Amino acid sequence: MRERKKEDWLDFLALTLAAYQLILPGVLLMLLFAVAVVWVLKWMAG
């Protein structure tokens, strides 16, 4: 019974890490785009 709980925990951890691997690149791209837009607006405002 104990081993099954450990396997469930490891499965949950693996799924969480996989979800982060799928989501993280998109989030980083959106943040990079937002920073670039702010930088360009500041540059244009002088």
C-alpha cells in the first residue's frame, strides 16, 4: 500500500513537471514580448 502512494506522488510530480515544460516557453515568450513593447514605447517617447 505504501509503495502505491509513492508511485502516485511520483506520477503527480512527473505530470506537474511536464505541464510546466509545456507552459513555460509560452509564458517566457509573452513576457519577452511585453518587455520589448515597453522598451520600444519608452524609446519612442524619448
